[in-house]
Amino acid sequence: MMTGAQLRAARALLGIDQKTLAGMAGVSVPTVQRMEASGGTVRGVIESLTRIVDALDRAGVELIGEGVASAGGGRGVRLKAWAVSPAPGDGAADGRD
């Protein structure tokens, strides 16, 4: 399962905008926008989800599920399970004040 945050992070790692991802996947920009706006697991038409995941895979992005180890090498980021989204400048998630 992919989350909206994973999708935004995947785009950021590739340095592409929503329009570019939509073109790579053959879906509409509003589809990408809706998926990225999801608070949790992305929901939508299975074909659209599959197209997005396949496009990201072709571009070199590995989506890592909760509790799953990454089988591939390369650089990336992963959100720790306990992490929360602090207010800007709060520093609560990394211990800074």
C-alpha cells in the first residue's frame, strides 16, 4: 500500500512535478493530486494506482511498505514509525527545541 506522503516523497526524490508524473504514468494531474492529498493509504482506481507505481518503478523508485525491508540498494529516505509531523520550527520529531 502506498501513502500520499510516500507519493510526494517519491516525486521529490526524482525531482519531478505532478504533471511530469502524470505523464509518465498516463493518468491525469487531478488523479495525482488526489492521491497525494490522501491522509493515509492512497485509494483510487486500481489501474491508476498500478500505473503510478509502475512509472515510479521504471524511474528507479522503490516504494517500501510498513515493516518491509528494502531489497535493493541505492539512496533513499524512510519515515520512522514513531515520527510525527511537528509544526514548522518545532523540532519535536528530531529532539531539537
